[in-house]
Amino acid sequence: MTTLTLALLASLTPAPAYAAGGGALALEVLSSRPDQVSGGDALVRVRHPKGVRVSVSRDGVDVSAAFTETADGLTGLVTGLRPGRNTITATAGPLRRTLSVRDFPIEGPIFSGPHQYPFLCKTERGGLGPPVADNQDGQGMRTAGGWSRDCFAPTVTDRLYRSTDGTYKPMPAERPADLATTTTLDGRTVDFVVRRERGVINRFLYSIAMLEDGWTGRAIYRFDGGVAIGHDQGTLGGGALDPYGLGKGYAILYSSGTRTSTHYNLILGGETALMVKERFIERYGPPLYTVGVGGSGGAIQQYIYGQNYGDRVIDAAIPQYSYPDMVTQTIHVGDCELLERYMDQNPRWARWDDRTALIGMNASDTVANPYTGRPGSDECVNGWRGLTPLTMNPKWTSNNDPEWALMDPPGVKDTVQWTHWDDVRTVYGVDERGYARSTWDNVGVQYGLRSLVAGVITPAEFLDVNAKAGSWKEQPDMTQEGCPFVRAACPGDLDPWSARNMNLGDPAPRRAGDPVAISNVERSGLVFRGAIDLPVIDWRPYLEDQLDMHNAHQSFASRQRMLDHDGRADNQVIWFTDARPDGPKFDQTPEALQVMDQWMANLRRHPGRGVAGNRPPLAVDRCFATDGTQLAAGPHVWDGVLDRRPPGACTRRFPLYGTSRTVAGGPLEGGVYKCRLQPVGRAVARGLYGSWRPTPEERARLEQIFPTGVCDY
């Protein structure tokens, strides 16, 4: 640890530790759980009686020289741990405490399951040089010296400075004339010089950066979004050198393994985040707090990791453009192209504004369609088109990275089942044919049900869409995509809906999700159940008019899941900033960071009050104008979204949309992989169809479409 680290350790409130012993002598691991240590070292603290000489050993070897006295006891980095079980022992006079720690290799895994192969190394692109050759089988990247199976490269440290022109440059030996200064959270004005460490942890690239002379003891873990399906080391994004966070004195933690543009296995991502946080604590000590920041998939990670690991990765969260999780988005996203194909081939749905009646999401006659170039589109097209084949079709991927040419044997890329299910096969499981199991199911789903009840569509239209929407084929039966997903197929082989991979007919069969996959994912930690007790400021620019995929009701889906879990959601506040008509103009994140800093300070002063009891005045539900000025704030601004109160000030200002499954009668919070079924006759008797009383012929048609029954949500 550095001199700066030792000074800070004397004053910072430590992160939760894992201890052995009690009374006058205790032994703690500060950097991780003792059974999840990685890389051969661990930051350890010994609390001991004053005035008593303390010795510490690792597997019988004296390591006392590694420890330094701080306000909370002796703290030291214990190195030389062997893979597997190790014993650390502290002795103080007649007192003796031992702690068993389990060490794992720095390349992992710890708990995420077997490594994924083939795996594309990108250490050179990340500025770390070629991966170290380990001469194992050809499942990694070929290097000049042989094969690198796990993409490892030596750690690199460097110094950068922020120029007055707003760019980062290598720090020279002499002070450059264009060196910018910055004012940190604690009021110091310092040179904007950054110390950065980069390397490989859990096979992914990582970065730890902070001001050389201005770290305030606080940290940001920057999570990134995007959609990808693995087999790739990924790259470091711009957030690794976030100028606002660094300039205010935060340390910035970052990994290509916590970017969902690298993969969407958030068990692997969570493991990676824990290992990166462990590395940070071992080098710099426990921070005052670590706040998560990131949008879309970066927001999902904060909800999932906060639920699964408590405060071991982050102590607070600022999810942006959020969803509760990714895996339950596949439920309704899988409906998009089924319904789009049906509507595109039916003159009744030529008016785009009408399509919300079936898809639930926003639609517009005036927004440009990216595929036709003409006015008229909806969120399924603008936001989600292309994700169906990416998620479900094992024969297609958009990964055309030329570095795959370095893989050997030459056809290794073609052996991959390119689906989300296969990317997370360690969770979903594998069927008897060798394919990852899939959760997607639409048995009993009555598309457009609420629109029927509201009189927006007719009974004939309701019956027609449900008879003809169809479902998705099983993975072994799917074929390669056409245009626009395979460019070589354009323009003649046009199939934007992936209709070749649908089950169609009249009535078209529905698909049943694999019950093993559903059971596995629901207990895996990939589904956000609302079990989170961290401070959360959920912020999003309001993008509904742009038909953006980040639909605004998802913040409330997370809140409802929290309410369903324990009846409370007072640790989460929801902020919207208007982005109409031309997209976001203001970033509310700096204000969210300021409010979160106050919230965390309150928690340090009054831990007994809990998260909700320590909210500062501005940590309330709020909404803002396009320039970031507040429009309304308080406990009732979102009334009418999750309750039956009259709409609040923010609710009125920002209309919310749903999904195909909420229109079909499902709950706003989503997450129903497979609905309970009820006979058609029971649904009719219960008045499920509103004022429509099906004739005998219509009832027979319903029973033909839904032979096993309809959803009973």
C-alpha cells in the first residue's frame, strides 16, 4: 500500500469486514469475503488490546512486517497465499485467533462456473501488449509465442494529465503548460494529474484511476451498457477516465467485464466486480464509500449486484436509463417481431400510432423509421429490432471482429451457439441436444387484451392477432438470418422480422418455455426481486418521444418489485429529466452524486437511522425541465403510477407506456416468464373480456387459439 493509503486508513470509515474471533483480539479480511480471496493476497486487519505486541502469520510464516498501526488496529497486505485454503493467525500475548481464507487464481473463476471458450483476447487494443502465451489448446488468442487461453497480460501503470483543451495526455517529466487544475469535493484545487493502473482480472481488462494528489477517499464504480453475448475480452470505455468523477476526487473503478456490451452474464459480471473492488481495497484501503454509476445495462448491474452482494461492490447506486434486469426484458422483447410482422402485413395497422394497442410501447406516425427512411415507427422497430436474432438464434451473430481470424482452427467461431441463452448456459442449463435451455414462452398470452376491454380494438381484431401472431422455433430448427441482419443477403432476401424462424399458421402454435431454464434463472440472482437496501437515485432522461428502447416505466417496475419484496421502497428515489423534443440536453448525474454524498455522510454519522432515515432533503422523487431546473419534488409527484391516486405533478408531465405483456393483462413490474393458465370458459365467466360476451362461434375460436387455456395473471 502507498503512503497516501496508510494516511487515509487512519481516518476513513472501513468497508464491511469479515472477521474471526472476538473480545480483545479479532482478525478481519477487508478486501473480500475470506472464502473468495483472489490473486494470492488479501488486506487484513487485526484489532488488538493496546500495549500488547501482536504477531501475524500466514500458514506458519511470520508476516508481521507487512502490518502498520492505524486508528482501527493493525492493517497489512498478506501476500503469498496459495490457491485453495490458507490460514492466517494473529497472536497477542495469550490471545490467539485464526482465520481460514480460500484463494482463487486472478484469472478466476470463483463462483461463476467454467470459463467460456473460445475467447477473444484484446489486451493489445487495451494498451497492455500481446497476451501472455500459455501454450494451451487453441481456444484463446494466438500470439507470437503460442496460445493465450486466458488473455492475461502484465499490469501497466502510467500517469496522465487533463489538458486545458479537454483531452488526456501522457504526463511528461516537466510540468506541461496546458495542465488543467480541478477542485475536489473537499474544496482543494489541485493539478489534474491522474495515476492509472491497468491489467487483467478474471480474464477481463480493468482500470483503476484517481487524482495523484487529490483523492478524497470516495470511489465510483463505472458500469457500462450495451448488448453482447460473450466470447470476448472486451475493451475499456471512456468511463474509465470519467473527467467529472476524477476531477472531483473520486477513484474510478472500471472493467471490460462489467460492460454489457461485452457479455450479459451478470453472475460472471458480479464476480468480476468483486475482484476489481478487492484489488482496489488491497492497493488503497477501504474507501469512504463506492457509488455505482452507469446507464442501461450499467444500471441493471447496479440493481443486480446491490441485490446479490449488498455493499460488497457498491454502497450506493445511481442507475441511469434503468431496467430492473435484462433477463425479464426478453419476455416481452421476444413478442416484438411477432407482432410487427403481423401488423406490417395487415392494413388495419398501417397507422403507426395505433400499434401501441398491441405492443404497449410508444409508436409514432412522424418519427423516422431507420429501416425504411420514411416517417412512421415504434419502439419495437427503433429500439429493439435485431435483438431477437441476437438473443435467440444460435446461427447468427453481429460479431464480425477481424481478430476472430486469429482463432485456430479456422472455423472455431462457427462452432459457437450465438445466443443469450448459451452465453449464460451455466445458469439456464443445457438440454439433451446440447443447446442452452430457453425461458421464452407465450402460451396463453392474449395479445391486446386490455385494448379489447378498453374498446380500442374489436373482438374480431383481438381474435385475429392472437390466431396469427405465432411464436419462435426451437434453436436447432432455426436458420441463418436474412436482410438486414446479414448484409450479403440484401436487398433481395428481406426479412426484418426473422419470419423464417417463426412458427406461423392459423392458428399459429405458441411456444412453451423450458421449465428447467425458468426455475434456474429465477433462483440464479439474474432476476431483480427487489431485495436491495442501498441508497438509490434512479435517474433517466425522458426519451419516449424518440421511441428509445429505455422505456420510462422501467424505473417503476423496479420500485414495484421492491415493494413486492418487503413492502418498502423508501431507499429509492426516481428522477426524470425532460429530453423533448430533440434528446437529452442536461445531465443530472453531477447533482445526483452531490446528493448521494450527503446521503452517505448522513449514514456515517447516524448508522442507526438506516438508509431511508438518512435521506437528505433532495433525495426525494423529482422531475426536471430540459435545462435541469426542478419542476416538482416530493412524495406524491409520481402518484397514479403504482397506485390509484390522482396523477401527481411528474406523472402528468411524463406519460408512461407499457409492453406487449402489460397490454396482455400482465403486471407493470413484469417478470412473469410463464403465466398460470385458466380455461377459456372460466375467463369468460369471470368477465375477463370486459363488455365483450363471445358468441358460441367466437368462444370456439378462442378455444381453438388457446387449447390449454389463457393467462390468469
